Amino acid sequence: MREHRRALEAVGADTAPVRTGADLAAVDGIVIPGGESTTMSRLLGVFDLFEPLRDALAAGLPAYGSCAGMIMLASEVLDTRPDARCLGTIDMTVRRNAFGRQVDSFETDLEMAGIDGAPVRAVFIRAPWVERVGEGVEVLARVPDDAGESAGTVVAVQQGVTLATSFHPEVTGDLRIHRRFVEMVRRDM
Ligand code: GLN
């Protein structure tokens, strides 16, 4: 969360942590960070935030999820706990810890639609990948062809005002994805 807030502030956004329904009602967009999606699912229930968040997203609150955040935004999650819930904001099937069968964590450069200039340095940490996208979902990035077994895997998507990446741009100092998200939020205000 700290790294995301730092990146968002660096591109001119005001940020605040969201812990309650009142916090949620006060924001124009939300970032769901990395972490542990099954724990997030449980804590959203404990803090009575699951339904309010799901409903705010369904009503069009712009969102960006990285890694575990991507998992939370999915409509279907594979290889998760049976009691874990997801928010269903993006019509996609995501496989949790998908790269873990080959290597837990790795970095690569990839081309991302809507991000001009040099390739994006993508840091994957026990990351999910996207196995299916629905019709309304735009694929923004795939693992490059030279990346072995996982080449071609979808790792960044957008549906409407919701953005998700398997990787963690907040740890690289490259602000382009956060800038793009903040522009999306501003256009939507
Ligand atoms: N493997 C984690 C999960 O299932 C995600 C890891 C991350 O966010 N870096 O939620």
C-alpha cells in the first residue's frame, strides 16, 4: 500500500487508506495492492467491506489491482481456497500463484498497450496470470515470447475503468501505469 500511495502522490493524486465504508465513499478511485488474496478476502468480510466494495466497483468506481489486487478483481479464481471470494469486477479467470510452478518470482521487460516509450519492467512475485478474458476485456500485456514456458500469458488487462496487472509497477519507480490510472480516474470524475 505504501509503495502505491507514494507512486500515486508522485503523479499528483491525493491518497488515503480505505478501511471503512465511509473511507470508501470518499474516494474517486481505489488501488487494491499486492499481498495475500485469501487474507484480503477474509479481512474484507471481517471489516464489512466486501459488499460495499463490490457494489462500488460494480457502480463504476475506477480501480487498479496489482497481483493479489488483480486476483480480487477477477470474476473467477483458480487454485485458491474454497472459501476465498473475489469481487467480480473484471470478467476474467485468474490462476493464483500460476508462475510458481516454474519459478516463484522473476522480472522481465514487456510491451504494454497505452504505455508509450521504453518497455515496462515487470516484477512478478508469486503472481497470478489471466487464463480467460470475457468479451469486454482488453488485454494490455503478455509475457514476452522469449520468456520460456509462460510466454504469451496475459498479465495486464482493462475492462472499463478497471485496470489489473499481475506484476508490481509500484516497486520499480516507473510511474507510467500509476499516471495512466490517475488519468482514468480524473476523466471519470
Ligand atoms: N500469491 C499472492 C496471492 O495469492 C499474490 C502475491 C502478490 O500479491 N505479490 O494473493
